[in-house]
Amino acid sequence: MHDAYEPVPILEKLPLQIDCLSAWEDWLLVGTKPGHLLLYRIKKDAGTNRFEVTLEKSNKNFSKKIQQLFVVAQYKILVSLLENNIHVHDLLTFQQITVVSKARGATLFACDLQQSSSGEAKLRMCVAVKKKLQLYYWRDREFHELQGDFAAPDIPKSMAWCENSICVGFKRDYYLIRMDGRGSIKELFPTGKQLEPLVAPLADGKVAVGQDDLTVILNEDGIFPQKCALTWTDIPVAMEHQPPYIIAVLPRYVEIRTFEPRLLVQSVELQRPRFITSCGSKVVPNVVYVASNHFVWRLVPVSIASQIRQLLQDKQFELALQLAKMKDDTDGDKRQQIHHIQNLYAFNLFCQKRFDDSMQVFAKLGTDPTHVIGLYPDLLPSDYRKQLHYPNPLPALSGAELEKAHLALIDYLTQKRSHLVKQLNDSDPSTTSPLMEGTPTIKSRKKLLQIIDTTLLKCYLHVRPPPHVAVPAAHESTQSTSNTRFGFKCSQCIERPMKS
């Protein structure tokens, strides 16, 4: 595990019980059990993880009962479920804009903000009213009916948009309802022993669906794109997706995991957490708040550079790559770091004896073939081999393992040889890259081909070649008549010192 977030207290011992919360940019909205709406401005001190928290507004007459809050910053509106009806308020003044009169008796709503090809935001909303689902879209400061109501098997307890479907959790089962004009319903699976459904939207349009301590990922067709489920250490009560992390609120702490690779990243112990909300923008990215009945914490991301260092130490290269692609660096620096991590990943695959996977990664990276050959014993001249450096000691290979490693190398070198032959007459020097920065590379394609041919011959000798593979008897004969099938040079060639 590594530290992805640091919990920082924002509100402590709030006298009013928290029932819901929502956030955008530097602002945090807190809905309380007595119906008071509290607006806080949260400003981060530069260079520290300390925050200046200011109560900007306290609306004591907002409602008798605040059940749900959703901020739509693009439209400067607050959508809320108040006293079992949908209200819309101006986000800056809290003046009421409209009430969805048809939604009287509502118990739950889910909003979905889509970005059109022109960049315009389109807001859709699904409202649960008893055993019906109502669909709306936002235009001209009003919610308009999108299509007719859908009948539901039971009263929805949790739901989220999933592209053009809505995943709904009822007391005993999950269903997927298609927004295809017909309201096609697909029964998914039971909610689990706890009978408490949990559906959370993901950043890529899919949904995370809970079944006790398991979470599966569904697309709009109700299909599981991931083969396995995430398993939590307790039953989540709320969930947020902040790529590459999924953050779950458990009864005693917050747990942070990843889908690919499937990792438990961090456990953050907090006092009875219940709620979670997140927001993000170019100005203030990756903002996550967690709340209990009377406390609010902000989960402050640890710098990506620090996370990558921790992950590389733990040999978690796949997650390190995901984070490196998210870094706000120049394109050149980002490419260089990604390339470095990929080389470390390929090297680690080799050390894990996953030879075929390792060779495939090295081939895509364009790593100098001599650096790959140097991973094997006795294939390069000792003087040249001493110039090569690797992140860690190389694994000891022998017997069947060494034969398997040689077969993977043969496939890799055959592919590299074919590529080099096609470029042999190019005037530009070879553009292979080092496995480790600062290690010399071979610039001459002709020299690389000679090394590859000699290494291929040695590999075939190691793996008991079939009868049609000729083993040259003398250096002179091989030098004059190279094997036309493989283009081999004599094995004595590799004993000569090599220069780039």
C-alpha cells in the first residue's frame, strides 16, 4: 500500500447533524437535519495542507428537511430534494428558480451531465416517485419532461445514470432500465444479504454496483467489462470515483482501491464516516470530502511525483504508469518518465520469469536489443556486458526456465531483425533507446544485425535446434556462406569487442 490521500479536518464538532453535502471549486455545501443549509468557502494555503474555512452563508429557513443536494456548477444551479420534492435554486443567491411540481412525493433523484461534441453541457435527471421513474432535461431555467414515466418493480433506494441507461437498486434486486423510449428493463442480480443497494457513477460512464462487500462494474448494457469484482474489507455505505482510484466509505474508515490493477491502496481511519462527495476542475482538481454526523474531512491528494516514487519502490508499475500519464508535465518530460517506467516494468516482468510478456513490452518500447540480450547469461562479450546497467540484480536462470527464456528471446530478436533489415539502407542512425538512462546504445544497424544474428545462433544451440538448423563448423565457412534462412554470423563473432 502507499499513501494516495492525506485526511485533513475541515469542520469539527458541528452542532447541527449533517444529512448530505455537495461541493464545487472552493465551496462546500452542507445540508443539516434541522433543514439549515450551510455554505463554506475552503481555501488552501499555498505550499501546505492547511485550509482556511469560512462560513459564507447560513440559511436557517432553507427547508424543513434536506434529503439530497447536487451542484451543477456549469449552470450555476443547486438541485435538491427537499421535503420529498425537487427544487432548483440559484447557486450564488439561493433564490428559488423552480419546483418540479410533478415530482411531488419524490424519494430520490440522480443527475447526469453530458458534454456534447460542441462542448455544451446537457443536464438530465431521473426522479424516483414511489414506484415510478420520471425523466427530465434542463433548458431555459426549467426541467422539462424527457419522455413518459417508467414503472419500476419496487421503490428505488439507489440509482445512477449509466450512459443511456439507469441502474437502479431496489430492496432486493438491481435492475437496468434502458432509455430507449420503451423502458426496457433488465434484471441484474440480488442486492445481497444486507438488502442495502449501492449504485455509484464512474467517470467513464459506467457504474459501480455493490453486493455486500463486493463491487462490480457495469456498462449501459448491464455487462461486466471487468472479470473480477472488487472486494472491500467491510460493506461500503457510499462511494466516489476519482481516477485512477475508487474511494469507499466503510463504517469505520475510508478505503481506497484501484480497478486495474486490483489493489488495496490505502485505508484511512476516520470517526464513523457516512457521506462522501467530490468535485474537480482545472483550477481545483481532485477534491474529495468525507463527512460523519458532525465532522467533515478533506482527502488531499499526495503529489503524483511522490506517489510514483512509492509505487516504483513497491514495483507497482501499472499504477505508476497511470499516474505518470496524469502528471501536468511538458510532453517531453512526461514521455521520458512513461518510457522509463515501462522499461522498469518490462525488466520486472523478466525477473518474474514472465519472459514472453517482458519481450513484448521491450519490443514496443524500441529498447536497444543488446540491453535485452544482456539480461541473459553468456550471450554478450564480457567487456561490453560490463557497460550495461540494470535496476536490480538479474535472476539466475537454468534448465527449463533458461530454455523458456531463450525461446522468448528468439521471437523477440526475429521480430527486431526483420524490422532492422527493412531499415538497413536508411541514412539516419538507429534510434533505439537505453533500458537505463546513461547506458550506451548501438547506433549502427549493421552492427546490431550482426549481434542479433550471432545471438540467435547461440539461442538455437541452447534450445536444441531442429535438424534443418545448421550449426557452422568453422568460422571461415560461416563467414562466407551465412545461413540464408536466418542470416546467421558465426558464433565466434560475438567474442570480438563491440563498439557503438
